[in-house]
Amino acid sequence: MPTFEDMEELAKDGSTESRRQLLRLLTDLFLENLDQTTGAQGEAFGDIVNRVLDDVVEEAREEFSTRIATADMFPKDVVKRLAWDAFEVAAPILEHSTVLSDSDLVEVAHEKSNDHLMAISRRPELHEKVTDVLIERGEEDVIHSVATNHGAQFSPKGYGTLASKAKGDEALQRAIVERRDVTADVAARLEPSLSAELKKRLAEALDETNNDVANLVARARERVEQAMAGKKRDRVDVEKLVAEVAEGTVTLDDAARSLAAEDRPLPLSVLIATVAELPEKMISNAMLKVNGMPIAITCRALKVEAETFAAITQMRCRVLRLPGSAGERLAEQYSSLDQGDAERTLRFLRVRKSLSENAA
């Protein structure tokens, strides 16, 4: 761990490389002590980092942005500054940072380049006020990206704009037809310009969406009965797997790949939660969220192999009905996650769990 004397020496040296090293050390220090940092300390850290950022080249800011993009407790003024920077610097923040609010994203989307909008369009979750701006201002690539993002939500106005821009654009038409939230009003606007194949797929999607209540209730009851019948078996299976992993007769990777191949997200969540020493509900919620970054960070902290995590992302796509490209993108991001940052996040979550249990 660097000493304050080391950082003081770097601060006195005005060279670009010294400033870059200082930025790295400051980030290490902040992330290492994330769970012990107060609000006032965070603000002070943000002030220091902003001054250092004034003196470093774009390449160093890009490196810094990539490192902190998934840190959910980073000083907001630093994160917002990076979001307004050149595209290469802003992209990791705009795509991943949970520090940015919808209002922050809307401001950037109103003012910055199409490349910035493209980065925003790839976020795991997007709300209506953000997609309204992306659809209105974005060029064709942005509109296609947000239309194929199954974590994006659209307002009636946004869907209307999408339908208008889909005329003569078969790829966009296909993207809209394949969405789970397509409405009858949008379908009515699209239908005249669709190919025979897409008209058939749209009709099937609407039939699924507009099934009568009795059928929906019957299907829901059937799913509940099946789930209850399998719940006891799942619990026995996963307890046996956890014991085998603890004994070393089965590796965590082998156990996780087996459950992922069988499309069993809840038993897999129990396995990961037990090994990670975290609440089962926390992990099951992370496993079944469209935003896959929380489960990715947990798996990274447990040193789950990239091949295993790829199998988990494929399972998530099947279970959540996400496009395969979303799983591929998350698997690529997994390899670039910093091991140390992930482990620090896991330690923080364990401490929070312990404090919660003691309070209870």
C-alpha cells in the first residue's frame, strides 16, 4: 500500500506520468477503503481527483474511467465529469455506472455526440425518459441498439416514434416485433409495412400478450404447482452440491456449469450465495435482474472461470428471454472486471450483512 509520503512526492512532480501514477494510487486507496469512507471523505477525495484529472491526458482518464465504472459508491461529481468527457473516456461510465441518475443520462443524451448516445443505449436498464431522448436524437445505429435492448422501457410517445422510424427499415421492424412489451397500438401502426413473416410473428406475440384471463390464471397455477413440486428436490440437490463443493469433491465451476446447463437459476443462486456467504435473496435477485453486472462482480470475486460465467450468461438469456448478444456482451465485460475491486465489493457486502444481522 502506498504511503501518503509517496503520493505527496508524486503530487509535487508535475509530470504527466507522475499525475497518472497519483491517480492510480488515489483510486486504489479509495476502493480499498470503500466500506469505511464517510460522505465528507468521499467529497474530499472527489475534489482531489478532479484536480488531478485536470492534468492528465485522455488515455489516463480513459483508464481511470474503466476502473471506476462499476463502483456504485464513487463520488458523483467525478462520475458526472467523466460522463461529459470525450467518448473514449465517457463510454464505460455511460454504459455501466449506477451512480448516474436518469436525469444525468438525459442531460448527456441531449447535448453529446451520437457515440455517447450509443454507449447509453447499451445500459442493462433504461427508463422511458432516457429512451425518449435516445430515439429522438439518435442516429440509426442508436435506434437499432435501444430497440434490441430488452432492458429498455419505452413510453407511448417513444414507441410511436420507433414505429414511425421503422417504416422501410426491416431490421428495426424485426427488433420491435421481437420485444416482449410491444403493444397493440404499435402493432397497428407497424402492420401495414411488415413482411408476411413479420406479420405472422407479430400476431403470435400479440396472441401471447392478449390471452384471456382464464388461460393466464390456469397457466400461472400450473407454473406454481410445478415450482412447488420441484422446490423440495431443488433444495436437496443444491445442499448436496454445496457440501460437495465444501469438501472439494466438486469444484464451484463444475457445479455452476451443471446448474446453468439445466436452466436452474434459483438453485444456482443458492449455491453462489452459500459460497459467497451472502443472503440467498440478494443473489437470486441479482441472478434474475436484466442488469447482469451485480452477479458478474460476485462471480468474479469468487474467481469463477470465464467459461463458467459464459454458461451462466447464456442461461440468464434463456430464462429472462434476453437476446443472445446481451449475454455475449456481459461475458466479454466479465473478463475485464478487476479481481481486486470485485473482492473488495464482496467484503463490503459481507460486512453489511453482518451488521444487519447484529442489528436484528
